[in-house]
Amino acid sequence: MAALGANAWASYQYAEGDGLVRRQEYAQAHRHYVNCLIIWRWSADTQLAAGRAARRAFMNSEAEYHFERCLSLSGRNCPRAAAVALERLLMQAQEGDLVDIEGVLWDKVKREVPETQPILEALATGYLHAYRLAPAMKCLRMILERDPNNVDALFHRGWLAERSGGAMNPLKDYVRALDLRPDRDDIRLAIAQLLGRKNPAVAIGYYEYLIVRQPENPDVVLGLAHCYQAAGQTDGLQKAAALVDRLLRKDPGNSRALSEKGVVLVAQGNVAEGEALLRRALDNEPSNFDKLDIHYQLYSFLRQQPGREAEADAQREIFERIKSDRARLDQIASRDLSKSPLDPDLHYEMGTLWYRNGKIDQGMRWLLSAVKLDPTHELAQRALADHFKRVGDSASGEKHRLQSSDAVAKKPGGKRNRRRRLAS
């Protein structure tokens, strides 16, 4: 009787895991599969299901553990071995490491293998991770053709539509996704942020719902504060100031909070302190892309101050330079890489755009991708050498410096000249 009860409990846990997978709640599904394995510890199929859920939740170490257990239980030459091999490819793909496996996965999609949908999902995630927007959109469209109610695909397509500047309406996908999953606060926040840029008064309702559920989330607090002060309500500035002050008490160096507080103070007539906070926000924020709005706010403030036209022009020049970098990055991601996904020059340019604007991890990923595609890429090797020297890794810096020198000797003059122009 006890054994029957334990087996029934394990069956319940497995069924709960399957249901959560269908809802795309992979981390929660993994927990139920793990509970099931307390009883069904010798089940290779359950290990495989647990590994798949962990992989889709980006829990890679847990996924690898389950895949190894699956192979140990069933053998490395059984049909499950092929499933595990595919899952490992998908784990690599969704991290954005696509150079060596992209063609293999697309071949499976073209052949309409049974695993086509999870392959497309992993590819879409990987393309988003690598900021390759056009192929990501292609994958999302294919997913939604097969499953129109795929909430994650709707959400990500809305995110891409926001950044593409095309004819697609991101709000339509966001609202459809929220209708399907009203418990998804991340979707509600995306709607609030989108509306906050266009119709702050309408966005307030979304933010006020969210702040009850996530009172410590800076994105929610600052979004609501911005909408309060932008919507023109009579007490909007006071409400905004109270929210931002609460956040700054917990995180005094938060650059976005400092910026929002600076805007509120300027609007309240406290000009000197507001300007000081805007400049402090610039000093605290390492990413130029995240400084874009702050530079514009400071420019807008300075141009209204008599005798400060030169300072205002300097801020506008910085703003325009960062905006131009962002536009070029989006152009490469949405157009150029679609035509030439394995062009090391494009990977190098993406790396330099991210890197010089303070997104070091993204920059390094693209620079390393450039030299993976072309080990003799002089400019990418030189950029990597400079980075490792800057962070104190002399051995890696010297390795890339030597490879840069070798590249100068090996590359034809025309290609080298093209890359020098690209660097400038």
C-alpha cells in the first residue's frame, strides 16, 4: 500500500511538471520532476524530462546533471542518447553560441523533425542573446505559426517590434500575451514601460498594480515615478519624489533614481541640486546606452539656462554620438548580420560598439566571436589584447598581441586597409 501511495505521488509530481512545461514555467516544472525522482530515481525518462526543463530555465548545471544520469541509466547508445545530444546543442544555442551549430539546427527545422518547436525556441533565445534581431524574429514567427498562443514567443516578438521601428505593433502582442497569462508581471511591466513613453497617464494604472506586487522592483518604482511627474497630475511631482526618495534610501547610487530625482527637482525649481544629481547619475552609470536619456535631460535643462549654450551643445553632441552608435548597432543586428551572419568584420564592429559604450561583456562576446571566425583578424585581436592588458591579464593580453602581429603579416593589404577604415 505504501509503495502504491508513493508511486501515485510520483505520478502526480510528473503530471504537474508536464503541466508547468506547457505553461512555459520551466524552473517550477523542474522542481516537480526532481520531486518525482525521489521515488522514480531509476527512471531515465524522468531524468530526461527534468534535464529538458532545467535547460529551458537556463539552469545549465542542473540540466547537465540530469542528462548524465539519463545516459548512465539507459546507456549511451540508446535512442535517449540522441535526445540528450540534441538537448546539449540547444543548451549551447540558447546561450548565443551559434557559430558552429546554427546550420545543423536549421537543417533539422527544414526537415520538420518532431523537436522542431523546441529547436526554434532555443534558436530564437540564442539570437536574442546574441542580438541578432532579424533571425530571432524569423524564429518567433515560425513558432507562432505552429502555436499562436505561445506566450513567450508573443512577449519576445513584442520586445523585438519595439526595437525594430517597423510596422508591427508591439502592444498588440503584449496585450495578447497578458490576456493568456494575466499572472505574468514581466509582460505587464513591458506594457507599462511602452505606454509610459507614449501615454503616461494610462501607464499609471499598470504600474500601480505592479507596485503592490513588486514594491522593491526599481523598474516598477522608477517607471511609476516617471509617469506621475510626466502625466501632469497636480500632485504628480510630490508622488514621484516620494517614490524616488524611498528607492534612494535603499540604493543611494542608483543612476536612474538619481536622474529621475534630478528631473523632479528641476521641475520643482530646485535647479542647482537637480543639475548636480543629473551629473552624479552620469558619473554612476557605466553604460553609455543607459546614459542616453540622462544626457538628453541635462541638455534640455542647460539649453534653458541663459549663457550655458556651449554646455548644452556639448551634451547634445554626446547624446547624438551615443544615439548614432545605438542606431548602427541596431542596423547591424537587424539587417547586416541577416545577410552575412559569419562576417568577422561585422562581429568586430558589434564588439567595438558594445565595448566603447560600457557594455563590456557583450563587447567581449562579439570580439571573441570575430577571432573565432577569423583568427587572423588584426583589429579584433588588438582589441582583445588591449582589454586583457587593461584588466591585468597579461598572459591573455600577450597572446592576443602576438596573434595581432601575426595577422598583420598574413593578411593581404586590401583586407587590412578595409579593417583600418572600419576601425576609424
